[in-house]
Amino acid sequence: MKWGAKYSATDVNRLHAGVRRWVSGGVRFLCFTDDAAGLMPGIEVHPLPVEPFEAALIAGMSQPGRKGAWRKVSLFRPGLAGMTGPLLGFDLDVVITGPLEPIVQHAPDKVVMRQEWRYQRRGKPGGHGSVFCFDPVLHPYLYDDFAADPEGAIARHKGSEQFYTSMTALRHGALSYLPGHLVCSFKYDAIPPFPLNFLLTPKQPEGCRVLCFHGRPHMDEAIAGYRGSLRNWSRPSPWIREYWTD
């Protein structure tokens, strides 16, 4: 899903190129957006879904500007754009770095996510939403539970769409965490620990299929080198260009 100005058509095109490169056989690549200008042929474009509960959703938010964080719930609506499973969803701040079949085939009847890094360290449940896989026919409750009580869903799930998704699937006995090596974090898994990050170039984690750039640095910043905090400082990583390309 792409809306507003944070991400460009180039970001969508690069994700599309990565998916096409690393998925064998036929695939539909769908983009729901308010601006289709510049999107490559082969990308199936749809308008952003409009939900009957949007007014209630915004009313229940302490920060109404966070509405965008909940748009992904629309992807769980059964019958949306004729989508059938397996459906593999990505945020736009990811780079595809290897074949995606192990993610799709991990647990075909479950809602599949990587465990959120912070929760994993604390031994708590909860998934990370940059990559998710599910069959909308099998899991309509992901949409229905939210649509029935959007304000309550937001309040009960820390204002986090990924926490809502993972915990709702968990309550329905349908959450399956991906092995951590398949979906990796650039800042947690590629940047060497402090103080080695000042001396060593970040490396692609072994076996990684999707590299997430949640928070900082972004992909372009990681390629050029990032001067963030002492623990989030990284040397240039030109190898990312091999994957993040049209």
C-alpha cells in the first residue's frame, strides 16, 4: 500500500522487481495507492480501500495522524480485489534478498509473521508486520474482529497494527512465527555490535530472504553509510544495491 509522499513509485517498482526476481512461476503483484503515476507495467493497481468504520477508527485514536498505520487491516478483508491465498504482504521499507518460497510454504494454513525483535528479546508474544503471509479465505476474523470494534482493537493492542494482527491470529490459534534467519533487520542483524560497527561493514545475514529497514537507517542511508547514534552508526553497505534495484 502506498499513500502520501513518504514512499515513491520507485520504491514500489524496486519491491516489484525483487519479488519477480525471487519468485518462480506466476504471481499477481498488487499495489493499493492514491497515486499510480510512475508504477511499472506488471503492477496491478487498485485504489486505496475505503472502510465503513474509518470515522470510528479516527475517533478512537489519540493521534489521528496514525490512521495510515491501520490501513493494512483492509488487506484482510475477504474478497478484496479478488485476492486468494497464499497472500504475501510487504511493507515498502524492505529489500528482497533471496527466494521467497520458504516464507510462503512455511505454514500455509496459518498467519505467518516474524516475531518482533523487541518482543523476542523479552520473551513476549507479538509479530513484526513488515512481512506477512496468510490466506484471506481462512482468516476472515483478521478483518471482522477489527471492523466490529475498531476503537477497542486500537486500545487493546498498543495502537499497533502489527500487534493487533499477530495477537488476533494467536487468539484464534493461527499464528506461526517465521524462522528468524528468513526475515532479518538491517539494524539488528546486519550492523555489527558497538563498537565494531565503526570498523566493520554490515554484512547480509546468512540465509536472509527479506531485509527490513524499519526505523533508521533507510535503504539509501544504509548504502551511503549512516551517522546515527553510537549503536546505530554504520559504514557504507554498497552490496544492498545488488538487490534494491529496478
